[in-house]
Amino acid sequence: MAAVVGGPVPRDVEPSAGQTAQRGVSSEQREVSPERWDVAPDSLPDGLVVADADRRVVVFNRAAARLTGIAPAAALGRDFADVLPLRDADGRDWWKCLDPYGGLATRTRHPERPLYLGDGPELLVTASYDREADGTVRRFTIALRDAAERARHERGRADLVSTVAHELRSPLTSVKGFTATLLAKWHRFNDDQKRVMLETVNSDADRVTRLITELLDVSRIEAGRLEMRRQVVDVVEEARKIIAGRVAAGDPANRFELQVRGELPEMWLDPDKIDQIIGNLVENGLRHGAGTVTIVVEPDASTRGAVVAVRDEGEGIPPEAAQRVFRQFWRGHGQPRGGTGLGLYIVKGLVEAHGGTISVRRAPGGGAEFRFSLPAGAPDFA
């Protein structure tokens, strides 16, 4: 069999079970199809290494070369175990433990696991077998993936757990302390003291509820499972409602301004998520900005929708940080530690779920301007 670097895999090299699954075609479909696939290994995003019945490397694609630092010319024709001296976390030779060509003849594949290429990088490795009728290995296929992306996701999850634990500790400590005190010494407190304690418990319970809601939103955004319940929404009225709620909660009315520039088309949006978007941006302006928080609503001729801008008069966001503000846990330099750092990440996910876009720039009068556009949308049943 001819060695393959980046051209199509020969027709007698059938896709492995893993490759078949990646293409959304079952093994049954593959067996009944009269055609064989031509696969260009260099078009695959993951590293692909194929060894023949004599353990010689016959396919070594471009992604494998990038991940291992080994040139295809140096790999082709050599024993696969010499080309990829993989070891586990305890330093054991993985191929000696696995014995692909001399082990159990019933094995068809090996699940993905992290391994190390000698003293080099950590790789995520999976493998599958193509066997003859008597069980001998006709072809051994190895897939390689970079472990760095998974490590970043794991660090992100660890950061999320750490942040959640930190944010939950304070309100739960307060709730536990006040309830335990009231239960133990109820008759020692007058009505005013009891009311203060119960109001504190209620406020901290609301804080925990908000945190759990944020976590659920993050989970749905990452999984692509945000449910949209569209109906006709008056964006201007929603903005007025947000301002009225902040004033009722004790913020001075002169800290807010609403500007409406033109008539909007009929907007089919999820009202709860629009409230959350505008509310989070207004809260961000109040917490991290200064002066008046201005909401500007105007029609967007390019998308036949609406554009909403929320501005403050604070120090603004440095241009070099503009691309990072929508990441999880982002906090500007010198800003207070309040909150989880998830608000703007959630806002971006909710805007994009509506088919819109959001950006941040310097406001005309200084400070930060968060500007998002929303298409008019259509009813779910349309």
C-alpha cells in the first residue's frame, strides 16, 4: 500500500468507526453503500496516524505533524510506536501496556485519554482497529487532539466553581447566622430588630437566587439550549420599566435618561430576556460608571430592527480591553469585586440568541457605551 501524506486515503483504507461517527453515517450505512469514501487527511482538524499490518506508518497528516512536531517524511514507513513514543501520567510506555497488534483480538477501539509524547506536549489520544476475519490487525488508526483547549475549559470550570463558592459563602453565612440567632433568642429582640434581621435574610436569599439564575443562564448559553419565547415587545416601554424599577429600589431619578430617536418596527423578542439584557447593562453602568446612565433607542435601518445603547459617564473601558469585557469573570482594573463577573457574558449570549450583536466603545461624553442591535424577528410559529 502506498504511503499517504496529505492526499486522499486509498480506497482500500476505509474510515474507522470514529471517523464514520464524526461524519454522521452509521456503520450499517457504510456497509450497504456500494461506494467508498475518498478522505483527504490534511482536511481533518485532528491528527491522523494510520499503521498497516506490519506496524508501519502509512498515513501521517498535517495536523499530526503540527501536534507532534514530527515531519511526515520522518514518520512514514517507520514503526508507529517509534514515531509516537506515548507515555501515560506515570511514565509507562503506553504501547507496551496496550500491545495493539498482540493483545485481545476482540478489541475494536480505545476511548480518548490524555497521554504524553515523550517529554513533549500532552495529547488526547484515541485509537481504533480494522481487523481481518481471523482477528489479526489489518490497520491501526490513531487520532490525536491538542489537550490545551480541554485544559482551558477545565480551568474555566475550576474558576466558575471557585467564584460560585466565594459568592455563596457570604449570603449563606448571613442567612445561617441570623436564622440561628432568631431561633435561639427570639424573645430577646423587639419587632424592629426582628424586621431588620428578616429583611437581611430576604435580601441575601435574593442574592443567592440571582447567582443560581446566572449559573443556569451560563449553562444554557454554553450548551446552546436557550429557549426563546417570542412575542411583540415594546423596547422603549421595557427600558422605561427598567428605569422605574431602579428608581423604586432607591436610585435617584436624575441618574437616568431615556432617549428615543424614531419609531421602531414591530419587534418579536423574548420580553424576559430583553429585560435581563437592559437591566444588566444599566446595573453595570450604575456600579462601574458614574454620572447619568443614558439609554438610547433607535431604529436600525440595516437590519430592520432596533439599536439600543446604554451609556455612562465614568472612566470608560480601555480600547485594548474591549474584546475581553464579554468573557466570563472579566473585571476591569481597579473595579470593585462585587458580582460574579458573568453579567456581560450572559448579556452577549442573550443578544446573540436573538440574532443580534453587541459591542462596547467610548461614549460621546466619556465613559462606556454598550451598543447592541436586534433584528425585528418573527413569531415562533411563522
